[in-house]
Amino acid sequence: MTDLVTPTAADREDAAAVRSSTVAHMKWWGWGVPGVAFHHEDKPAFAPFVLKAVGIDLDGTEPLAQPDFDRLDVPASIAGEALRDALAAAVGADGVVDGDLDRVVHTYGKSIRDLIKVRAGRLPRVPDLVVYPADEAAVQAVVDAVVAHDAVLIPFGGGSNIAGSLEPVPGEPRPVVSVDLGLLDRVLGIDERSGLARIQAGALGPSLEAQLNERGWTIGHFPDSFTHSSLGGWIATRSSGMQSDKYGDIADITRGLHVARPGGLLELRATPSASTGPSVREMILGSEGRLGVITEATVQVHRVPAKRVIHAYFFPNWRAGSAAMQQIAESDVHPAITRVSDGRETGFSLATSKASKGFSGLAQKGLFAFLKRRGWDLDAMCLSFIGYEGADDHVARQRKAVERIVKRNGGVSVGTGPGVLYDQKKFDTPYLRDFLLDRGTVGDVSETSVPWSGLDAMHDGVIAAAEAAYASIGRKGWIMSHLSHSYHSGACLYFTFAFVAQDDPEAEYDVVKHAIQQAFIDLGGVPSHHHGIGLEHAEWLPDVLSDPGIGVLEGLFAATDPGRNLNPAKITAS
Amino acid sequence: MTDLVTPTAADREDAAAVRSSTVAHMKWWGWGVPGVAFHHEDKPAFAPFVLKAVGIDLDGTEPLAQPDFDRLDVPASIAGEALRDALAAAVGADGVVDGDLDRVVHTYGKSIRDLIKVRAGRLPRVPDLVVYPADEAAVQAVVDAVVAHDAVLIPFGGGSNIAGSLEPVPGEPRPVVSVDLGLLDRVLGIDERSGLARIQAGALGPSLEAQLNERGWTIGHFPDSFTHSSLGGWIATRSSGMQSDKYGDIADITRGLHVARPGGLLELRATPSASTGPSVREMILGSEGRLGVITEATVQVHRVPAKRVIHAYFFPNWRAGSAAMQQIAESDVHPAITRVSDGRETGFSLATSKASKGFSGLAQKGLFAFLKRRGWDLDAMCLSFIGYEGADDHVARQRKAVERIVKRNGGVSVGTGPGVLYDQKKFDTPYLRDFLLDRGTVGDVSETSVPWSGLDAMHDGVIAAAEAAYASIGRKGWIMSHLSHSYHSGACLYFTFAFVAQDDPEAEYDVVKHAIQQAFIDLGGVPSHHHGIGLEHAEWLPDVLSDPGIGVLEGLFAATDPGRNLNPAKITAS
């Protein structure tokens, strides 16, 4: 996070105020640590880019004031004494919290819709209690207490969810308990001969990775949310990370599981593979709390690679870039990262570079002049990052093989400079999103996976759908995309979009988001490749599972949670 | 199958008799095509090996006569007219069969226990009807008719199952319908840009592979049962194949699914990846008919590789061989096959070589003399096969990297000759098993997966458990093993065992099989890595899923099949 402003002493005090039982939380009104924020003073191309993209003049726009917590109208807790007593017996009296700030922090995740709502004080239903169990037995006791008192339980990891998985359903008449796993943050052990680590589900990315690194290991799982998301959250939303091309998605990484379920702990033995179906492991993966609370997982870990490097390449256009990614995927080469941005996102990346670094400066100008002479349209040009990991000679060989493919598709190498910057800034995007929201601009992301044969049509079709949606609400909008993960049969396309809201940011956002998600489905994709389903994407689940498939899911939930006590209405409404 | 005797004209007539609606079946009393059989005339070391291993003198033992179908006492069909009419409406009158031979063929799979039972005429419950739907709509109509008439449905692919997944439960009072998918055997289409093929579930390995090969593609899935198992069966038992190290297990290969469920067709969209949980796809995988009948799958297919070669290596002992496999798994190399046999299985392989080929002859004697001079114990020596696929230079580079690891672990290269033989004979083992059964020897296989840290203890512990079991029943027995699949965190160990039965082959077998399976669990493994659960392995499922995990499975089955019409009592008893 070299590229952000950092907290002051006052900010740190602010952060301490949201701390409960030694668990730190993000800002109640935005992403990340209080005091850390995006700024663009050293990025001269940024303001002109934003003006062109969404029509807002950053230099003439004062940011909105930080929202005032005291002006929120927080509904009172409806938790009764019996439930409070039972939970206090489970986690200790200190671990049961009903303060307004804590409850508001646990009401939403951090999607743009969540931020719009919380900043506007829209709090139709907040958790009635937040509990902080300190170990697995306490989590089990909480689950049993919630079911015994017919309350509702919502597990909470880092709070970074953007699919609506964390919020209580408006109108829920029963007490709602948010179970914060923040105290379960330890790596419990590493089987060094097998490359398996037992890790508590509440461990956030930086903490678990530091504990593993200390002993020479890495989990290799780096979602955009890494700094503020937890192992349990990754599993509960079936997450992917930036290096999943090499390490696999969390579904591949997760081998054993502990889940606190009503009546007792579900324990799945950690084994390399099994012909045991229907797979209970893969029912827990992506279950978003509906089957219980994940307390621990045994995950694959790898030796920190001898070498890790990210190379940047430019392709003359999107078709050339996506074709190269497919050719890499079907080749004998296995990079850690295969990513290519479209022309729009490439323009954005160049605009967020610092004046003195990365693509800026004379070198860049020389390169661009050269590419222009070769006939490139610099607005269509696509920036790609390919990551290599392993022994020196392996990295060198992989790079050579990739660069043959890059060249065959008309691409050129730009070296490792931009890759170093990408690596440093890769977790900063949500701060930029909040910076724009402070200035009235609504930005969000939506992503899907699609077979290679439909990839280019998906790319163009989603952009067309978003532009039609902007036109329908009469707003100037922006959308850009990158290919983020490659598989044998297709890839993930990740879209980022933004527009300046006018009258009703949430309603206007819904029109655009809906158009993009519908295009995913219409063009052969899925509602989400790595953000989960929650409330936000549930509408489109029948399109990919069919009604009988939804019936199977609903049957599973009804049978395993007959009282609808476990995060009800997420994934499927019933 | 170059190494087997081949059918006569009379055998072909025999085979035609078991044919219904153009679907060919295996022998009712054994594996494979009538007339095809194992023989050892050209394998001089075989009889001495068998004498030493299990104490039977093949030269002095007359094979039992082929069992006589007419002597079986086949219970009459209890299917009533209404059910028959409804099924005839679903599949046509010709597609509903109640002949004794057809019904017996559909009573069991082909495990040794199945063969013992069917040869002894133990037929406590045979299907009352066999139906042959010709398309997906007919399968759906069959499912709905079975549920409407409160009958029981058991899907049947190639009939190669060895986990008891195909048999009706003794005492089932309702009519039992075996649904043979044999007519659904076509590759419906290939998305050549995405490497995805739509294939009907009843297609057997050779048929679907031939249809794919014709257009330059391969599925890359080659289980031991390949010649007589179907795509639907692979999916329903969550199967692995010999080249899964490269192509993935069937769980990785399967992307989209069609499943005929009561009330309608479940259709899962084929996509590269999705963060949609709980994964309905992975509920169907390994479901053994309990969620419905798989009618079609969209699977990953690959271009037939430019080069495919299997190299053989010898290691001085098991520890050296298994260490090398792990080092390959954690290296940057990705072979298509990583396999190493223990000293016992290596001895067996040498004994089944023809006099003039493979390891025999002067070359072998020269090599063995050389290894002896180097201090090797030839009884402990371990044979390994590593398969390489891809472009020429890729194969060469992978081989070089593997051979560095082989050398580091004290191994030597034996070239490609044995690999060619292995490749030709890889599907013959069940014929050998039947040859021995004809001579009173009960042989079977059991396999598990285990983390690397427990691999050697598992290998030695299972052998000790089997030997204790042999001692307890007072029989001379044999057990041998190979590592068949490697993963990041562990491997599959595959055990083959045999003994000469005395009084009660099934009861004696149960003692040995039970000891081996229990050792799997006690030593950190799973009940099965690639043979499924069925009835045979269900006893050990709670050990790896825990009781709450079994509760989730039972809840799923109860919710999705409240009438228990879909292959009840498989995987879990309730």
C-alpha cells in the first residue's frame, strides 16, 4: 500500500473506537483502515482521465464530509435476556456486544451498495448482538444457543463481502446475531511433509500469510480483498485469488474443514482426493453460512518460491490479448498469473501511474511513439501481466515460452517495472472506489466466467449492455475489463464500472448492475466467478443451475437448517 | 488387449444372447467380453509366482467349469402391469425387458464379491425390470414413472462398478427398475474453441474416445475399467483415471451436467469455474444415482498430444520410489502418469511378462546382475512408470527433469519397452482376476488416498493388517501395492490382494477386505480414492465425514428423494 495516504494519530484513535475484544474492523462507512485513503496529487493523468470517463472535474469537486456516526438512527437491539445469557455463557460476557457502532459495522459488507446505504443511514435491520467467540468450542456453543433460542446467525470474517452475504434480511422478526470470527486467527500447525496447514477460519490474509511465511510457506491465495478478508470468508464464498492460475481457487486449496453445525462439529478429514460424493466439502465451499460456521480449515501450502516475478506486455488490441491468454492456457506452460486488460482499463492504468514511475516518463513516450509508428491504436492497446514463480531456470523457461506466444499475437514485452508497481498497488482499488464515492461517483465491479468460444462476445456484449443502461438513466458512465483467470475451457472476465449518480444512487446503480449481470447470463456466463452469490446475485442462479438445481439447494438448506436460523435467504430466498 | 485369448464364434453367439436393444453386456458371471480370457502359457514365471504367493499349483489345478445360467434360481419379477405400462410408454415396449439373463446381468457390478455371489446363485434381489431409454426425454419419463409408481430406480452404465452401487437392496419390497443407459452413447458436439464436448452419459470409454479421436480430441480419462465403464458411471462414482495427474479426475473434467430428476431435468451450465456454492455439480459427482440419472455431461477435452510416452524406472526400494514421486509432485514438472509399484507388485509384474518381451530375456538378466552388483535387493526393487505428453521438446524437458529426481533417489532408467507393454495390458487385470477365481483364488483391489506424511506408514500398515487378517482365517495370502496418483498434499495407494478361499469365500474375503479398509481409516486415509462408496465402503464414511457430515448427506437425500425411489441405501443407509 505504498500508494496511499496513511493514518494519523487521530485516525488510529478512531480505529481503536471500533475495536472490540481486540478485533480490529474497517471504517463503518468505507473500505479499509481509518485514515488510509487514495490520493492523486502525484498522478497528473488521473483527473483528466476521470473527467473524460464520467464527466466529473476532480479539481472543482469538494469531497463530501466524512459521514457522522452520531447522525445515524440505529434501531435498538431486540435481543432478549435469555438469548444474551446463553451467548454470554458461550463466549463470556465480554464477548457479547450490543453497542451501536459494533452493530452497524456488522450490518453490511463493503459493496458500493452497502456503502451507499450505510452512509445514507439506511439501516432497516442491524444485528441485535455481535459475539466474539475465542475458540472453536465457543463458536459451537454460539450456534447451539442461537438455534435453541430461535434466533438468526450470520458469520462475519473480515467484513469485505460485496454480494450482500452479511446483512440481516429486512423484516426479520427474530433476534439476529453476527458471529465475528476475528479472535480465531492462528495457524495451528503445518504438516511440512505434506504441504498442509491447519488454520483458524477468522485469520485475515496478512496474518495467516505472515504466520506461514515465518516458516517458509505460503498459501498462494491473494484475492483483491486479501488485506481485510479471512480464510473462512474465502471458503464460504468459494473465492479465487490473483495467483489462482498456479495455486488453484480456494476450492482446490481447501482439503479439510471444521464447521460448527447445530448439534455438533462437522469435521472433514483432510485428504489429497477422494471419490466420496455428494461432496460435503464442496457443499461447505460457497455456503455463505447457511450450513453452519466454518471454524477451521486444513489448506494446501507451498514453499515460498525461489523466484517470483511479474512481467508486463502490451498487445495491439483485445482480440490479440485474449487469444494469447488462451494459447498460454492450452500450452505446456503454467504461469502463476495470466491477466490482460482491455484498451479502456489499460488507459485507466496508465492514468493512475505516478508521474515519475511505471509507464510514465521518457521511456514510455519512446515506446508509445515506436508502437504508433508500427500502426498501433494506443487507445485500443492492452496491458497484460504474466506472473512466473519457481526455480530460476523454470521461471526463465516459462517466460521464454510465454514470450513466443506474446510475439505470435503481435505483443511486445515491457519488462518488470509495471509488474512491480502492480504488485505493490494490487490491493488499493477499493480505496480508489471510496475516493470516487466521496465525490459522487458510484463505482463497482462485476465478474463472470465464460468458455473461450464466448469470451470476446461476452466482453463486447457486457460493455454494450452497460452503455445501454447508462443511456437509459441518462448518465455518462464508464466500464472497463480485464481477463483475470485462465482455465482449460475458458476464463474469468472482470468488469469495473462507474458513473456520477444524480437523484437516487442506489436505484441508478441497480439499473446498471442488473444490465451487466443479465448480460453475463445471456452470453453464457455465470452470476459470479469469485464474489459469491449472497443476496446480490441470487436472482440469476436459476439461470445456471435450472429450477431443479435450485430445488436441490433449497432441499439441502431445508433439511440441514429446518428452523432457518443460519443466515437465511442468502444464495436462495427460501 | 494383445495379451488375452480372443472370442470364438460360439463365444460371439453367447455374447449376442446377452444383448438387448443393441446394448452389449459383459459376461453375467465375470468381467469382459465372452470368450476373452487371461492365459499364461507364454509367461513361464507366472505359475511359480502364484505358487509362491498364494500356494496354488496352477499346473495341477483344473479350472472350474463355466457356471451354467440355467442352474440359477432367478426370482420372478414383481413388477405389476401399471408400472410396466408406464415404462413402456416412456421407452417403448421393446425397451422394457424382464428376461432372467438381462435381469441377472443388471443385479451386480463386477467386484469379486459380486462374482462370488452370482456364480453361487446368490440372488436375494434382482431388478424386476430392465429398461433401455433411447434418449434423454425417455430417461426423464422413466424417472417420473418410477416415482409415480413408488418403485425403485438404479442407473446402470457399463456395469463395471465394484463398490456395490448397482445392486438392489435385499428385502426391497417395491419393484426395482434397472435403467440401462447403453443407448445414450453419442458425442453430441465439440466446442473446439473451448475444448468442451457434450457427451451422452451411457457412452463407454472406447466409444466416446473413438468419437473424440476422430476429430483429433481426447477426454484423457482412462480408469482401469475404461473398456466397460461409461461417462455417467465415472461421474456418478467420482472416478479417476490413469492419466489424471495431467487431465484431472472426472470431478475436474466435468463442467456441465444434465440429470433427470423427479419432476424435471436438472441442467447445470458448463462454465470454466464459478463461485456458486454449495456446488450442485459436486453433489451430482459421486452421487451414485441417489439424486437422479445423469443423462449428459459437458466435459473438458484436449487435443491428442503430439507425443505420448511412458518411461520405466527401477528404484532400489519403496521409500526411494515414494520419495521420488513426492519430489516430482512438488517440482515444476507435470507428468501425465506418476506410478511406482512396491517390491511385491514389481515381482508380480516381472512374473506376468512374456518370456520373449519386456523385462525378460538377456537384457533383463544383464540389468539385474548389474543392480545386484550395486548392492540392490532385487525383491525390494520397485518398478515405476512415468508418462509424458505434449510437444516433443516439452516431453524431452520433462523427462530430463524427472530423471534428475529419479537419479537423486537412487533410481535407474529402464527405457520405454516396459511402458509400451504396460500401456497395452493396462486394462487386462480384471481378466487375470477372473482366471484366478476360476481356480479358487479370491483376488480384489482396495485403494485410498493419504497425505505424503502418512504414505509409507499407510503402505506398511495395510500390508500388516492384511497379513494379520490372513493369519486370522488361516489362509496363505498375498498383497501388493502401487502409488497410482500424485497430488500436492499426498497420493493414492492402490492395493491388490489374493488368497485361496477354503470354506466360505465371501466370509473369508470380508475379513480381509474389512481389515484393509479399517487400516485405511486408522492410518489417515479415505474409504476410496476412485472406486466410490456404494454399499461396500459406506461403513467407513462417518470416519472421514463425521456424524454431522453424514447428517448433511442424509438430509440432502431425504429432501431430494423423500420417497427413497432413487437407488436407496447407497452411500448412506438412510
